[in-house]
Amino acid sequence: MSVMLELPSSLRAATLLAQVRARRPRVHCLMNTVVQKFTADGITVVGGIPSMTSSFEEIGSFVAKADALVVNLGTLDAARREVIRLAVGVANAAGKPWILDPVHCDYSPSRLAFARELTGLGPAIVRGNTAEMALFEEAGSAVRICTGPVDRLADGGRSVRIANGHRWMAAVTGTGCLTGGVIAAFMAVEPDKLIAAASALVVTGVSAELAAREAKGPGSFGVAFLDSLSEVGADELLLHARIEDDRN
Ligand SMILES: Nc1ncnc2c1ncn2[C@@H]1O[C@H](COP(=O)(O)OP(=O)(O)OP(=O)(O)O)[C@@H](O)[C@H]1O
Ligand SMILES: Cc1ncsc1CCO
Ligand SMILES: [Mg+2]
């Protein structure tokens, strides 16, 4: 007998967004040094509470207090690798969900090997762009997300596409990293990781479309995107969400 797995919907995205805003989940980010502020702002305006330290002495306490963890490999060095291993160990021991963003794993064999090591430690989600995810055809039990003009999400039983977003997202550095933070906030309130991630991507994608109407180009778009993320609600999500079943 096959089990009917839930598929994402605009209504579910709106409900989860309201839950994030009501519950204010804590999201700890081991975020690259390029887009720390943009990512923290994205988590804050959507309704979560970000923390960003990467100190070896403190990371255990911060992860223990967080509801979800983001592991982003954008700016990686030996110290950061050790902090990531410690953070993942604490998250796993406490049953807290974490998302891996294997930024630029396509640029460096040693980074790819580290990203593969982390994938073996059981992230809830692995998300990257097309070039990165081409190296992660296999992501264990994690939900696999490949973002781009259309986002593709898949777990063992489901495969969906989110067709929201705007081309200026690719012209602002860190929109993908920011979506990792927003996805983590949604994972903190929803145990079904594919539903959580798809809902988060609908929220960021619809917000980007609304922001593009106000912006003059990528610079003002980045600011308008944060404005839209703080204001988007059920009406806009129900009207604009483009979620497609990708099984065929
Ligand atoms: N041409 C496009 N049209 C619509 N949405 C897009 C487009 N390109 C990217 N996006 C959206 O932008 C976000 C970031 O996706 P992208 O694949 O560019 O991430 P990335 O390369 O990891 O970004 P970064 O590393 O700068 O954070 C996703 O939410 C995606 O849906
Ligand atoms: C440009 C860049 N380099 C390392 S991390 C980062 C941010 C987006 O991935
Ligand atoms: Mg990226």
C-alpha cells in the first residue's frame, strides 16, 4: 500500500509563515563572511531570530539554544571546518534540524570532500545552485534542493518545482544563502522538511516578485526584497505561488 505524501501548497506556506512570525524561531548560522548581514536581516524580517557567531568556544551553547542550524561553506578555512564539525555534532545529539549549503564545492576538491563528509552526517536539507547540486545527485536521506530560475526539491517520495522568483535575485550576492536561513526558520516550525523548504521558497520567491515592481535594479531590489519579506502575507502567497508537481 503506498502512503499519500503531502504536497506543498500556497495555503500551507501562508500558515507556516504565520507560525514563524508567531513563534520567532532561533536560527544559528555558520554563514560565510560575505553575506552575514543580508542573511541575518532576511531571517529577522521573515520573523525568526538569527545568531551568527562562529567561535569554537561558544558554538555549542549557541546551537543548543537554537531551533535550527545553517551550515554554509562559502568562506571555509581550517578553524571553520572544526567549528562546523562541533556544531553539527551538537545539533545531531539534540535532534535539531540543519541545512547544508555547499557553496562553491564545484571550485575545490577539498571543499567538495568536506561537503560530502557533512552530507554523511545527516543534514535535513542540502541546497545549492545548479553547478553545486550537479555534484550532489546523491544526498542521503536529506531533501535535495537545486535553486535557479525554477527551484527543484526532492526527497525519497516527492519531487516539486517552485517557479517563483525574479532574475534580479541572481544579480544580488547572497540570495541563495539567505534562502538557507529562511528555510531553517521554516524547518524550526514544521517537521516535514520538504513542506517547510518549499513553503520558505514560495515566500522568498513571491517576495522577490513584489520587490521587483518597486525596484530600479539589483541594488534597490536587495532593499525592496527585505521590505517585501517583512510584509508578504497570505493574500499575496495565495495569489502568486507557483508550485508544480515534478514527478512526471
Ligand atoms: N533567473 C531567476 N529567476 C527567478 N528566480 C531566480 C533566478 N535565479 C535565481 N533565482 C532565485 O534566487 C535564489 C538564489 O538562487 P541561486 O541558485 O542563484 O543561489 P546561489 O547561486 O546559491 O546564490 P548565492 O550563492 O549568491 O547566495 C533562489 O531562491 C532562486 O529561486
Ligand atoms: C561570493 C561569495 N564567495 C564566498 S561566499 C559568497 C557569497 C555567495 O555565495
Ligand atoms: Mg550559493
